[in-house]
Amino acid sequence: MELIENANKEAVRRMLAAEPILVDVVPAGDIVPDLHDQMILHAGPPTEWCRMCGPMQGAISGIAVFEGWAKDLKQAATAAAAGHFSFDANHHHDAVGPMTGMTTASQPVLVVENQKTGNQSYCTINEGLGKVMRFGGNDAEVLNRLAWIRDTLGPALGSALRDVGGIQLKPLIARGLSMGDEMHQRNVACSGLFLRAVAAAITKTNSDTRKISEVLDFISANDQFHLNIAMAMGKAIMDPVSHIEGSSIVTAMSRNGTDFGIRVSGTGNEWFTAPVEMPEGLYFAGYSEVDANPDMGDSTIIETIGLGGFAMGASPAVAGFVGAGAASEAAQYTRSMGEICASENPEWTIPALDYLGVPTGIDIRLVVDSGITPTINTGIAHRQPGIGQVGAGVVRAPMACFEKALQRLAEKLGIG
Amino acid sequence: MELIENANKEAVRRMLAAEPILVDVVPAGDIVPDLHDQMILHAGPPTEWCRMCGPMQGAISGIAVFEGWAKDLKQAATAAAAGHFSFDANHHHDAVGPMTGMTTASQPVLVVENQKTGNQSYCTINEGLGKVMRFGGNDAEVLNRLAWIRDTLGPALGSALRDVGGIQLKPLIARGLSMGDEMHQRNVACSGLFLRAVAAAITKTNSDTRKISEVLDFISANDQFHLNIAMAMGKAIMDPVSHIEGSSIVTAMSRNGTDFGIRVSGTGNEWFTAPVEMPEGLYFAGYSEVDANPDMGDSTIIETIGLGGFAMGASPAVAGFVGAGAASEAAQYTRSMGEICASENPEWTIPALDYLGVPTGIDIRLVVDSGITPTINTGIAHRQPGIGQVGAGVVRAPMACFEKALQRLAEKLGIG
């Protein structure tokens, strides 16, 4: 149908024309629209306390204590259950967050501006691995780290980014793809490239060498530091792709630990949800499937822009980490995702595949017709609050989301 | 012959057992054995002024001015021609140097210690790309940069390395191989990993934030910063492999811009030389083959330990940079080099080749029998002094070196 084809061409054109720049780090309360006091933004499509999974409830309790809205985790959980806090999806506030995806007013957020269209997107700063709030951690160690991020790391990064005039993210991602990153479960190259881009400016714009050393050490020690930057970038690229009449291109994929939801350009802000699936993957020592929470987080915005599981061919080393088979077979994931996408990205290419562009623009028609659902590289949280990450794996987006979205799009176009 | 087989097994065992640690940066005059005043160490097998190529003569003149042994380049060249300076090969002083390979007393050197055997090796710090002394550059810009390296960068790196207790290089290289580096013409991943390993310590052990910022900026801006670290590591690994009776394993490959020379374990310190070949490669804008100097530098120690051209399969992106054909064909170089090597390195593996170890231990018998000579990824210098790098390419080690070495080994074993 020509309307859909033309709409999808426009969707892909907007994706490829995006100019995402990481421009600043500022407190969420100063910049995230409609983020008020006692309000907690979370990952995934909208949900409510009684439907939230264990790690998300744990994170909610933790962040309420962190913000000073409760004196301890127990009081926080009681207040949450009693409706004392407002909840909403990050995606409804120009934001994204990994795993539990807690965004509250005092936390610093990375600001990515799409300079082609002028919109901005926001994501908190990556806390590192193990027992961290995004995986449901909520004890003193977790909250103290968040306080240090708020008081030291955030301001230091903000001043450095303003000093360098922002960092262009498209060339950084292009380079990372030539260095084995797929930007979802493997960000070691981009994290190093990011450090190179800001290390001197962090030093130049701050005077306390002890604090500078702490900041450089924190960034240096975290292989996934760049994940949250890539997520804010993904949101900044995809938001202007929304609301194109007739377009069947996916503009967001996201999960809250209970539901998997997608949004599609031609159906605007509507979520199409289905029960989220369990990742299949590899577990850290001492953990197994019985400990795993179902899939969670806004980080699937990475796959929405053609990276993560879609760019597996760039990252043979990640295949082993997420239990996706032999390294030499990683390219098959990329080729398979090419079957459900409208185009390829000529600026984000995979050297080992003779510079094939990553699959770009998930078309719900192709998903439904082919029976191939998006492959997602994901971290695995413990199902109980307070524990943290227990593994990493591969998960599929549920087909029902795409079927529902296609039905709704057809209704809108009067071709039901 | 059993003596040779057993000797080669011991040679490979020593290569794989090496524990190279980057421990310090100190002035060459304080640590390089027998490096006296008015003495200049150069790359490649030994040579003399009248046989040196243009860029090496240019570098000699420049370093003599830098050291204060001549008031200008003309006086320096006259003094060099008159025999006022002593010349010797870096390799005769536990050292290596890229391209022209100038090592003199006041320059800081990276110190790599092989903690398995206790020996140390030395290499100056990488100056960056373009017009630099290793490519024959010698004007005020080049000499001022060397002065800053001597006065600011070297001491800052030394204090940082002592603070962190040194950096283990084998795991760093292993990681770099999973990130697209082959460590000769592509070091962007390892340079980033190195920055991550020292950035916080540089800040912690220095107080002048302006100087710290300069140092972090210099390391961050140089994709080849890690090359010289890899070279010192290569020398530290291979020196203990020398002097094994009967071994036909290559312990060094090196070139001075006129001669290509190799050393073989069973023939000790003897050099086997042949005229060096011209690289085939790609030229920077404005330059072509007519500008190119023949191949030069001690950096072939990288291939001697199984990296560089031998690890091309890890680095599809470098294939295009050095003009080695399609990215997807990079693996063929690695497989071909496997045919002339005694073993593979189980700790340095290539994810895309399902973790095949890099080819390890070049056996001169296999080179001569197969007719396959080592593939080297190399930079190309302008043939005239004072200009610098004009391209990058691939070059083959001359077969005559291996034939001469094999004849000499046979004579020593009485099997002429």
C-alpha cells in the first residue's frame, strides 16, 4: 500500500537524518518535563504498584528513601502501596531508564539533543554492575553511590560536556561498531571512547584532584558506562519518528518486568502490550533460571535503532556473554533482523560483514508476516528486590505486541 | 629433527609463559644499558650514517639538536657524517623504536618487565601521527613536542604506573583483540583501555590540573599511543627466547629503512639481512608511491609475537586502512601466517574466528619450505627527511633473510 510505503520511507529518513549530541548532565528535576515532587518514573509501559515485579518494587522503595520521601525501605513500600507516590513511564516524559529505570527529581540525567529536530531526551547515569538500583538493589551501598553520582559525578560530567561543546554520538557509535560493541550488552569500546572525549575536560573544568580522580576511576571501571548514553540517544532519534500517518515502523520497545510494550509511528503514543518473556542466557556463579526476573527496562530502545541484538554481527564476543551461540554465528542474528527492517544504516556499518549497515526501521508488517520477532540482548535481574544482576541473555519481543499494533494500524487506515 | 623440534617447543613455551608488565616510565639515560652521551640508538639491524635512508638521517639530525649536541639541523648532519655521534641498534640495548626509532639519553622510555624471567625492555613514548620524529620529522614543532613528552608526559606516566603497581599487558592485549586491534596499525582499543588504566592515577599522583589535562588530552587524541607499549612488550617477551640451541624460531624482525634483518633463537645475536622491500598500501591525500621510503622500524617485533599482520583476522577494519583487501578476507592473512608458525596462543584469541589463537613462533624452516614470508602491517614514511608519515600498507619480510638464517643454523648443527 503506497501510503504505508511512503510513510515508512519518511520514518527511515528521519531516523537516518538524526543528529544526536550528548550536550549536558543536569538534575532531572530541572529538565525532565512534568517531573514533580514525590513522582517516580519507571521503565516500560505504564503500570501500577500491585503489578510491579520484585526488583521494580525494590527500586521504588530504594529511590523513595534516597529522595527523603521515606525513612526506610519498609516505610517506603507502605507509602508506595498506599498511593503516596505518583508513577509514570519514562517514555511519557522524554526519558528512558535501564532495567527498573528509576528517574526522580534529584538524580542527574544525561541530556541528548537531536540537533536535526531540536528535541531532547534524558537518561540517568549508569551505576556500574552487580548490586545497583537498576537491577533492584536498594541498600546503603546503592544509595550512597547514587548520592555520589548526584553530588560529584553528575556535576563533573556536566561541566566537561559544556566545555567540549557536546559529543557527537553518531560517529562515536560508528567507531564502536568497528570495535566489537553492539551498545546493549557490550559497551566497553564506546565507554573508552567516551572517556577519551571527556577526560581532559573533566580535569580542566574541576579543581579538586581527589574528586577528579574518583570520577575518572568510576568511568574507567565501568564497561557499561556508555549504555545509558546510547539509550538517551535512541530516544532522541526515535521520538521525531512518531506520528507519521500510516507508518508501520516501531518507534519504541520497552518492558517493565511484567509487560512488554511497543509503540508504532502510525499509531502515535498508544502502547501495544503482552506479557514479557524470560531471557535465555548465562547466569553468574551461584544463580540460575529460578532466580531470574522476566525481561525489564527501556534499554530495548537500543534494538529499536538497529543496535544491540540487531548488531550482533559487529560483536562476536557478546554472543558468548549472552549465550547466543558460537561467535562465528553472530552475523546470523544481524542478517535475520534485516528481514524485519525497512532499511540499513549507511553510517553504522559492520566491518566484518564488509561494511553492511545495521538493520534499521522495524516494520511490524514484516514481523507479523515472517514470524520473526526482534532479538534483544539483555541483562537479567534477580526476581527478588535488593539483590541485583544475576546474568545476561537473549530474549524475543512477544509476537502479540506486533499483531495488536498491526490490527490497530489497519483499523486507523480503514483496511481492517 | 628431534633437537630442533624440542628446541622450538621450548621457544614457544617461553613465549607463552612470559608475564609482561608495564612498570614505569623513566629517562632512557637512567635505565637503558650502555647508552652514553652523544650516542643515538636507531631502528633495525646496525647501520652507518652513509647507508641511512632520508628520514633516518633527518631524525638523527633532529634528535642531535634536541639533545643539545648541535645548534641546528645542518650542523647536526655535518657532525653525524664526521662521526661525532655513536650509532647502534636499539635491539643491542634491550630497546626497540618505531620507524626511525631514535633513542637517546634524555628521552623517557616505557619500561616493560617480563616478570617470568626478570628481563626489561624499553621503548620511547608514541608522539602521535603526521609530522613526528619517528617518520623523519625534525622541525621546531617536532622538537617542542619531544620536550613536552620529556618534561611533562613522561614523569606523569611514570608516577601513575608506579601508583597502580604496573599494568599487566597480556590481558590488555587479549581484550584489544576482541575489540578490533591488531596492535600494529590499529591500537585504538588498547589505547583506550590504557587510558582507563591510568587516568585516575595520573590525576591522583599529580597536582597541576593544567598539566594533567594536557596529558589526558594527548593520550586521548592518539589512536596509536599503545603501539610503543606493545613494542616494548614484544621485546620483553622475545629476548628470553633467544639462544636456545637448535631452535629455528624467529626472535626479532626489524628494519632500518635500508636493510631488513631477522634474528633466530638457535643462532643467537646474529642478524640475517636483505634489502628491505617497499610497502604496498594506501597513501594520504597528496602523496603516492614515488614519495615512499622503503619499510622501516623495530615495530615488526609486533608480528614476531603473532600480532599485527598475523592477527589481521581480529581487525577487519585495519584491512581497508592498509589496503589489504576486503574486510571479510582479513581472516585469510591470519590463517596463512598460521602455516609458518609453530603454535597458536591460547591467551590471545580472535572471537570472530571462534577464538582461534594468534599464530605464534615463526619457524624459519616453514617460511623457506612454504615460500610464505611474514605479512607486516606498516606505516609509510616520506623518503625525504623532515616530512613524516604519508601512508600505511602491507609489506613482506624478504625471503633471503630466512634462507640465510636457515643455512647458518644448519651449519651450526653440522647438517649443512
